[in-house]
Amino acid sequence: MELMDRFFGRGLAEPGGPPVANARLSSPPAFAVLFPGEPALDAAALTRALRDYHPELAAATAELLPVPEPARAGYEARHTVLGLIGWGRHVVKLVSFPNPMPAGVVERCVRPAHYDPELKQQAYDHRGHVLLFYAGYDPDPLEQHVALAVVAAVLALFGGVVVLNETGGTSVPAAALLPHEEDNGDTLAALRALPLPFLYVGFVKLEVEGEPGVWMRTYGCHAFRLTDLAFRAEGHHQGTATFNLFANMLAYLRESTRTFAPGDTVNVGADLFLRLRARTPDEWFLDSPGEILVVEPIRPEEADA
């Protein structure tokens, strides 16, 4: 089968055969990787880098197909590149562009993120980008996001500077996904253990006119079939604690396969109890593609009521 056919899911995936995109997926997760210039990708080098990333990718393959743009007088020839990356049950579709992403998308994902301002400026100044779409056969949303994170990490070796998750409205430095000493030799395990709001969903602070304190909320939890969470904090100093609270609550929901509903109470520590409620019509800033619940502290005796 030709690469173009497999890219669009035409054909049958067979064990040991070339990757074929899963045409049955609807709304698969996607990341973007920003580059200072036009991405310079080579299929053989990309394959080697993938196989070196982790033993689970020992048989990974990368295929690329340049798609030239129509010639235009006075313009240097440039082209888009389509690609398929595969290993095990995973397939990732790659589309490389020699031009920037829409500025509004970059602003939404970069501005609220927490990393070096100089790197953020590199993101704003980027001149090329690569889109990654999960197109494999693993039904677990976490494994799908981990597969995207693996490919995004490898693209850091080819000049990628920042990874965007548009669904979550967040971004991280691409180098943060590369192997580190803290991974204890198992980078895939580290990617699977990342707090969901680090990259796989978003964590945003909102200062809303007329609203005291700082609202903090998640974005994109519907990609994991989980509810988004929101909390009105006293100030920005509660950011780390709120991030950890959301990360722990989402991890509990994902691992237990349980759900939260309005009116539920939760004990999240010694004498720390929370009640969850639906957002009110006035809380327009908490609009979400899926369900969102507001977390409010309560007294211990209220939890028993």
C-alpha cells in the first residue's frame, strides 16, 4: 500500500506490516510542535531517534512524503510533508508546515503556561510547525496522549522548541519530554505518570472582573472522558496547591473509573473537605466542551450532612 493510502486509513493494518491510520477514530487527540524555521525532517534519522527513545520503540518506523506547493513567481519553493509513525498498536499522523500556526492558537496555549519567558518568545516567533494526530489502535486516552508526547519529544531533537495541546489550551517546552535522570531509565513510565494538567489537559488561572480572588480551572478533560474542575482561589499563591489538587482528583477519577456529580463531597486530606457543584449561568468563564464542576471547601461536619 502507498503511504498516502495508509495515511488516510485506506487498507488493513497487519501485525508486522507498515502502519495504517485508524479511519474509525473520531476526534483523536492532537499536538503541535513549533520550530524556529521550516522543520527539516529525515525519515531515516527520525526512525533512529524513535528507536533510541525507549526499548518499546525498538521496531518503530517513520515514513515521510513531501507534498510540493504550486510554484509561485518570486517565492522560494516550499512544501508540506505528510508522515506516518508507528510502533506496536500506535500510529501517529504527522503533517509538517513551512509556516507559522495561527497566532491566536499560539497565544491561547502559550500565554497561560508556566515556563521561561524567553522560550515563550521563541514560540511566538516560530516560523514552522508540525501537527501530530493520534491514529492508532489503543483505546486508552492516556496511552494515546503518551504516544503523541513521545513523537513530540523526538521532534525536539530536530529543532522543535514548544509542544502545544490546543484542546487543553496549554503548552510545554519540547525538551521537557526528553529522557531525564529523574526518569530512572524508563521515560515512557514517566510520561504515563505525568500529572494530567501538565500537558494532557490544561490548567489556567483567570482574573475575572467583578469576581474576587483568582479562578483556576482545567481545560480539555473531556478528551479523557473526565469532568473539568474549577476553584476560586484567594490569589495566585494558591496556584501550585490547586494544580496538585486537580491533578490528584483527576488521577483518582481516571484510575478508579468513578465519576463526580454535583453535590458530591470529597475528603482530600486531614480536615480538608470539598463539595462539588455545577457552574451557575453567571459563571460564563467556566464554559467547557464537557462537564465542569466547581470545587468549594466545606467544614468537616458539612460532609456528613
